[in-house]
Amino acid sequence: MSGRRLVSLSNWARNLLPTRSALEKSRIIAPFAHLVLRADLWRFNRRSVPRGVAVGLLVGIFALIPGVQLVGAALMCVPWRGNIPLAGAMTFLSNPATTPFIMVGAISVGNNFGFHADLNALDHLYRSGAGLTEWGRWLLSDGAPALLLGLGVISLVSAAVGYVVAALVWRRVVLVRHARRRQRAGAQG
């Protein structure tokens, strides 16, 4: 991946998420403003970027409720000193198109740890257009332990892999920039 593509990807993420100044004016953020609006949580640097990616993946996969994901990721970035815009962008990896796959994967992982959630029952509920009551019964009977454990494992592994990949990509971008800078300096001198 070229450096130019990475820059355009970060610009895309910046344009997608609310700006710091827009959040300063929000009444919802007001109780947390002194924490969430710290400048170091909005800068892109070698430490905050991997932390933001890890926090976003952790919260985005474990908390499959859309509004909770963004707020949870932003609040978790405070103690972990992660980049809030990137954490918010990473929560979008779990969306209506990916959530069924995440749930099935999480239940399978939970079943591998000894829980016994019936995936056929999940498939039947999905195909029959079951209502909230039926889904609730299934979750409370045997689905919840396997799902929660599976989500925990998948989100922790994803966060760890995301952290390492983001750190490596950041390092690569820095090395490419330094090489170009040296090349320009050599061409001028």
C-alpha cells in the first residue's frame, strides 16, 4: 500500500467522523468534554494510532449496539490514550452486513470453550423472521454465554492484531517518508 493511499484513507476517516470543534458544541458530550476533548486524543502519532485501532476493534466487536460503540470507544480512549477518530472509524467494521458473521463466529468460538449454543436454532430464528421475544428466549436459554465469551475472545484477538498491524503500517509510512526526504536532500545537494 503506498503512502499516498494511506494519507487518503486517513483523510476519508477524518471526513467521516465529527470534528473536535463539532463535539465541543455538543450538549451530549458536555459532561465528558474535559476528558474526551484533550488534544492528545485527537493527534495522529505512533502511539495513539495503534491504541485507537485496538480500542475501536475491541469495543466495535464486543458491543454490537451502534450508538454504544462510538461512545464506548471514545471513553475507552481516555485511559488508554488512543486516537479517538480512529477508534470511532474502527467501530464501523461491525455493521449490519458483518454482524451476523460476527455473531455466528462468536457462538462457534464460545461452543469451542465448552458452551452449547445451538447454531441451527440461530439459523431458524434468522430465517423465520423471529421477533424480539423469540430472540430473547434463545439468548437467555443457551445463546448468551457462548456469544459473550466468543465476542470477548474475538474482540481481544482482533484488538491485538489491529494494534500490531497499525504499528507496522505506521512504521512503514514513517520509513517511506524518511527515505523520500533523504532522496530529495541527496538530489538537491
